[in-house]
Amino acid sequence: MSDIRTTAADRRTGNCVSEGLGETRPETEPTREDRGTPGASKGNAGSGATVRTGSPKDAPPQDRESLPTCVNGLDPLPESYWQAIRAGLPEIGGVPAAGVRVGMGSGADDDSGVTEAQLLTIGDHVRLLMAWNGAINLSGIRIPELIARDQVLDSLTALPLLRRFGVEEFLDIGSGGGFPGLPLAVALEARRVLLVESVGKKARFLATVVEATGLGDRVAVAATRAETLAADPRHRGSWQAVVARAVADMSELAELAMPLLQVGGLLLAWKKQPVNDELARADGAIHQLRGRLIRLQPVIVPGLEDHVLVVVEKLAETPREFPRDPAARRRRPL
């Protein structure tokens, strides 16, 4: 394999288009641009903390027309990013073969973990994220090694669980900058993935990454809300798994996710310790929605030890009145 500066996407041609033209076709109608939508927003990995919207003060304005739609010409990721990836992969079971320097082009892969080619594709996603982040606030994390740990590795902590349960298709609620959905789609080699993001500008970014990384045959972007998808018979009760990272508390998240799952399907939620009180408050809602908590998976990646994956199984069909609209959920929380 060639040097890190020549990635899989760099070797492809024809994926550079005007911003927005490379979008995957949304499966439902697009929603309006973000105007400060109330409710829980995407936060730092698993914390639920709100990220400020708008460009940071020290970032100069950027013409949206100049935003890149492919990785050609983008700066390579620094060695500090790859060092962080190498440090964390063994803790999630994604260990490349002995002697492989991830991102440095040895050409060896480990069939049981995450391959070199997959890591390069995920790296291309990160390169586009960093390029767009000055114009569109996709993430409050801007240091490459922290992106590696707090976004990429944190997303991949669900990989062993998804493999263990035989998940090949999943939906990512509130995908934002593409975490956890895109790294998991790549590393799992998922057959079908839907990234759900109601904020139009973020959905356009996700569609650009899907096109630029060649994932369009199995990854789609829906610029809509989870409630809309739950009313669509193509999606209600059709997904093996729903993943959600720093989207909402467990009661509301269960109400959004459970209607989308098949019976026997799994909701995987990224949370930050302590989580017992939140789960106790959500217990009644989970049962009302026909689910049960089956697992709390600790995260042992260095620096993420206070994170945990909450796994809920769907036992029976969710009553048709769920999910309710946001106003009803605020008035009468489950």
C-alpha cells in the first residue's frame, strides 16, 4: 500500500463535484436548515453536552462553494492522529496484524479486526470533516488526535457488539458529522446503512462524504426526522439496529428508535457515566415501547473509560401511537 498521502479515495476519479451535487437521494423530504431547533443536540462523544452552533470566532468565514467534495488536495492526517488510532484499536478488538503501522502503508490486514483500507477510508471522512468544520460547525472537537479518540474510536467501540449480534443493516439517528454511523458502516462492511440528520447543511456534508468515499451503494442519507421515518412503512419495524450517539436521554431516544426496529432488533446508545439514574428513569418508557435493557458495555479505550454502550432489545411491536411529536414528548415525558 502506498504512503498515507495516497488514500483509496485519492486513487478514485470522478468524485469531485460542486458542493451538494454529490448528495445521495434522501429517502424522505428534506427539512429546513437548522434555526436553533430546541431539544437535545449532538454533543461530545457520549456526554450529551450541547455543542455551540455557528463558526468559532477564530475561524474565518468560508464560501460554501469552495467546500471540498473529494479528498484530492486535502492535507493528510498528521501522525498524531494515527498514533491515537493505533493506541485505541487493541482495546476495541480492531487490532491490525502484527507489525502494521496503521496509516503508513504496510499492506497487511487482520481479517478479525479493522483493515488498513477501512482505516484509510475512515481517515478520508475525517479529512473532509476537518475541511468543512470551519464553515459548518459539525464538531466541537478540532484537534486530530482527539477526533481519533473521541469520535472515531468511540464510534468503533460498538463494532464487536454489532458483529456478535450479526447486524448487517443499521440506522444512525442524529448522525451530525457522521459519528458513529460512517466509521461503523465502513468497518462492519454493512449491507445497508441510513444516516438520519434533520439539519440540511449537515445532511449535505454526510452525502458528500458518502459520495467521496465510494459508499453510495450501501449508505444513504435521509434529511429528515426520526418521527417522519417511523411513519414510513419502508422504515418502521424494518431495521436490525439503531445507533445513536449523544442525541437525547434514554426515554426520548427509546421513543424515537424503538418503532424503527425489527422485533429482536437492538438500540445501541452511547452514554457517559454515571448512567444508572437515567436508565432507572427510562425503565418504564422502555417497557412501554416493548423493549428491555439487555447490556451495559463499558468502554476501555484509554481516555474514554467513563463511557458506556447501552443496549436495548425490542421484544414486540411498538404501539402505533409512538413516537409522538416533539411537543407531546415535552408535555408528557414517558
